[in-house]
Amino acid sequence: MALFRKNDVSERAAADSGRQAAAEDARRLALEVAGHLPLQRVDPMGFGLVLEANEAAARVVQLFARSLDRGVWSSEEPCLVVVTDQRLLLRRSSGELVSLWWSTVVGLEVDLAQERMVLDFGDGRPCGLFGPQVAVAAVMGIVRLYGAEGLIRHPSLEPLRDGTVRPGP
């Protein structure tokens, strides 16, 4: 019989609740970008950011980022990520800003069960994003790369479409 401390149980419940909230937000974003709900807007000035003309910020999420360099993945780094219709804008822990433009992505791998997505830019240095809120970034990425049909047909979004929230890693 496994014994759990009270804190273990409450931490697990909080993590499950966070995953559920992130999945609900990702579902809502899918409805927004498909035109079924008004698009929520994030004020980039509140984060000290300047967006391109006609660029809309839809969400701000916390994720961990890793990059592949010469075949070795870097350690995870917490980032504040602004999800826009043109890019993911990462504020690294050092304060540096990194733009991951949807228009330059040549490959996208999403695994919501493992709470991860990998963006490949064809330069041999893909970027991995990890965490419960990755579903939000994945929804925007899929709609920008595959169109609205991706929201309906992309296999990676099946857990959002059928309403199941799988346990995290």
C-alpha cells in the first residue's frame, strides 16, 4: 500500500487543476481563433513589449524552454511566453527576448500528454517548450501553420477536442 503525505496529495490535486485550467484555456483559444468567440487580447505594454503592426497578443503563459545545439539539449529555463498570431515571444530568465516566428517554422511536434512541443526552424537548433500551458501555444501554432482545419484534424489536439485531460509527465 502506498502512503502519501497530505502535501503530496494536495500538490498533485493543484497540478491536475492547473492542467485542467490550461486545457480549458486552450479550448477557448481554439474557439477564439476559429471566430466562434471574441478574441481575448493581451496588452503587450504591460510586459514591456512592442509588437509588429497588425500583430495580436492572445495569451501569456509560463513555460520551460530548451534548445538543441550540436545534438545536446540545454537545461530547462523558465520563460514568460507571449502567444501571438505571428510568433511566440519568450522572455528568458535573463530578461532577453526571443522571437519564434510561426512563418519560419518548418516542423512542429506536439505531445500534450507529455506537456511538450518542439518547433523546428530548419537550422539544426529546434526549440522545445514544456509545461502544462503548452496546449495554449500548441493551439496557436497549429492554427497558424495548418489553418482552421488543423484545429479539427490535427491529431495532437485530440485530447482537447474530446475533452480528456491526460495526466502530465
